[in-house]
Amino acid sequence: MEHKKTYYREEIEKSAGRLLIEGPVSPERVAMLKMDEGLTAFRKPRDQQKALEEIAGLPEGRIILAVHNDTIVGYVTFLYPDPMERWAQAGMEDLLELGAIEVTKCFRHQHVGEDMLMLAFRDDAMENYIVFTTEYYWHWDLKGTGLDVWEYRKIMEKVMASVGLEWFATDDPEICAHPANCLMARIGKNIPMESVQAFDRIRFQNRFMY
């Protein structure tokens, strides 16, 4: 599958300062910027910056950044699912995971997540993918936001719905481990029916078990 990527950029005024929303960016672009020290949801900021560089270098990898004064204050990642997870089992070239979305504290509640996603989906190439995300409450910054799991999930659903991701049922054990966890996905306009059916088979693997 050919991985076409069209770069977009947009400057937006926020209450915390002026932001550059851009992407998909190159590994070199990620490397030349600083990483905000508040971006610690997944690993230490410098380690996460290295991970973003690696994803940006993948053929299918897409990194969207929110940049303030040459500092990354938010990012969204898209890449093929982890080979160890069920979502990779079918080897679908048109199944892309929205792997992470994070915004530093001073730019939260300013729709930066939606801005990054909107820019990502400007690219017509995204219509060639089923884009999915697995939301687990243990990844959420409940302490930092002061929200409970249901309030946080409502925000996450709203952010994802802004670009057309919808809730999908699944029997995946990790998602079923807590009622706040969820699977959301967006089926691109150019997706063939056989890919939709393959995604359905991945979502439900225990339907004939008693």
C-alpha cells in the first residue's frame, strides 16, 4: 500500500499563547524541537520525543504536533497496530491506530486535541484507512485533571467524535476489563467491504464460544 502524506500547517491563537499545528512531520522536525516537560503521560519527555521521531520515520507513521515557541506542547500519533495485539493479527494495510494524543497542562481545555485531529484528517489519504483508537482509563490523567473516569471518557469521546470516530463494540479483554474503556473507529470513504468485515472479525473473536 502506498503511504501518501500531505503536510499541513496552521497557526491558531489560544488563551495560553499562539500555536503552530502541523503535520505529518518528519523525524528531523521532531528532533529539532524541544519537548515540554509536562508531556509525561506515556514516558519521560525526552524518551517520548525519541518515540515520536521513530514513528515519524515509519512509512505509515504520522505525527501531528502542536508547537509553542519551538516547544512541542501536544502531539497525536498514527501508526500500524502493535504486532503483539489482536488489532494486527489480520495484517491489514488499511487499519491505522490513533496511538496517542497528549496536550501539556497549560494548553488543555483549549481544544488543542481537536485542532490536531482536524488537521490530521484534512489529508484525503486518511480516507484510505480504518482509523481506530483503544481508550483505557489507566492511561488517562485523572489526577491532573481532577475528573472521574466517566467525565474523562465523555471528553475523550467528544474529541474523537470531532473527526468522525464512533464507538464500536468489541470482546477484547483489555477493553472489557473496565466499563469506561472503549474502542472508537472511523471507517474511511475508500474502505472496501472486505476490510470492514476483517475489522469486524478482529473486534469479535469469541462470538462462538459458550
